[in-house]
Amino acid sequence: MTTAVLEPSQAAEPHDRLLARSFRHCRLVTRRQAQNFYYGLKLTPEPKRTALCVIYAWMRAVDDLADEGGSVSEKIARLEAFRRYTGAAVDLEQNLPEAAVDRVLADHDLIWPALRKIVLGYRIPVEYLHAMIDGQLLDQNQTRYATFEQLYDYCYKVASVVGLVCITIWGYTGGEATRKLAEHRGIALQLTNILRDLVEDARRDRVYLPADELEWAGFDPARFSRWVLQADADAAFDRLMADQLARAHSYYELSAGLEDHLEPDCRATCWAMMRIYHRLLEKMSRRPRAVLTSRVRLSKLEKISIGARAAWGRWS
């Protein structure tokens, strides 16, 4: 288990005012942009809630760098520079001179002071942060995945490591076995996103479903994006979705019991985040063809209901 005191008022800091503004900035970014993540986050007690806001704000910055205009080479250069700044800002081996920290802060607003504080306080492996950037770099270089093994690696980098960071902040027992549960939970969530976003990805000519499985179902992987945009579902699509949905469900099952290994005050958060995405998967399972004509969503009331059930411990 790890604990940390995050708020600058509780410990002497060389940059107290800057650190306080950094935490406020990260909370504001999360409240404005986190959507599904924020509904679960509200169940987390402080100071862990703020720590998760910092991680979210950092991830949001990575996403923005990947989505900004410019050539692929320019985006890659931005992401690689961000990796260097992240490594400098959260260096766990030494206390960086203030001047070095200030140079890093100048490059990316108010994220860095808070990120350094929570990474040091919760002993978050910097490799997790680097893996998230690797996932964004994959999106710049790769638009197709030949096998599920390749897709798994991508899902690990963009989703599983997020779960690993979360359980590090929440606190957990069980060592490697619990980390494996968190890894599988991340795979489940990302597979859900991939199925829900088939049309959105097709518009960018991105196909995350494994090429060998598309071929097995009777699709030409090179033309699958065009087929998706025609929104003309058939029996072949039904077979494909049945297999993909079953796999996603299986990873939720593989991650079952994760909450039992977390510190009690954070179990509701973890369950609520999982349940929101699993509910999306259940909706798609009932009407698989709907992903071709509309974006599957949960209503605000459904999300509030899940949050209330989590808060009261009524998990089923």
C-alpha cells in the first residue's frame, strides 16, 4: 500500500503557489473534459481524487499533441519531446535542480509541478507514462493491426497502463496477480471503445480489428473502412461482431475481482468506471448493427444510477 500527501498546504514546497495552481488546473481540465472517467472519479476520496485528475490532465495533453495539426513527423516530434519533458519532470533518481525543473515547466503549462508531486508521492513507475506515449506514437505510425497479439500490445499501451497507474494511486494488495487483473480490465475497456468507434475510426481510415479475423469473416481488410461507412450490415458483419463482442466480454470476466484487492475507499470508483463501459458493451451486444448508424451512449441518468449503486456498495 502507498499513501501520499498531495496538497501543498500540508508540506513545504519550493514552488507552493505554482504547485497549488497546478493542482487547480488539473482538476479543472478533468471536470471539463473527462466525461465517463469523471463520473467514477467523483467517488474517489481526496487526495487520491486529485492525483487521478493530474494523471487525466497529463493524458489529455498527450492526446492533444497527437491530435493537433501538422504532418505525422511533426506530431511524432511533439510526442517524443513530451516524453523527454515527462522523464525530466518526474525523475525518481534525483532531485532536479530548480532551474532544470523550471525549464520543463515552461514547455507545458501547469501540468508538470502536480505530475512530479504525485508520481514521486505514489511511486508511479515512469515506464507506465512512457507506455501511454508509445500508444499515441503507434496511432501516428500504424492504421492496421495484423493479429490480435498486435492489437493487444496497442490496448495495453493506451488503456492497461492507465489502470495500472490508477491502482497504484488507489492502493492494492496481491502484487503481480492484481496488476494482471488491472491489465485485463484495460484491455476490456479499450476493446469496448474500438467496437463503439468503428465508424469514427473508419472516417480516419483506421481499422483496429485484426486483419486476419476480418479475412476469416469474409472482409477485405484494405477495404473495411469503406465498407463500414456504407453502413450496410449483413450476416458476415454479424459473425464478426459476435466474435469481437464475446472477446471483449471475456476480458471483463478475466478482470473480475479486481475491486476486492483495492483499498476499500477506492473500490466504488473502480467498479463504476468498469460498469459504465461494460454497460456500453451490453448495449452493443443486444444490437450489434447499431454501431454502424449511431454512437452507442449511456444517458446521464444511467451514469448517475451506476454512480449511486457504486457509492452504496450495490454491485451486481
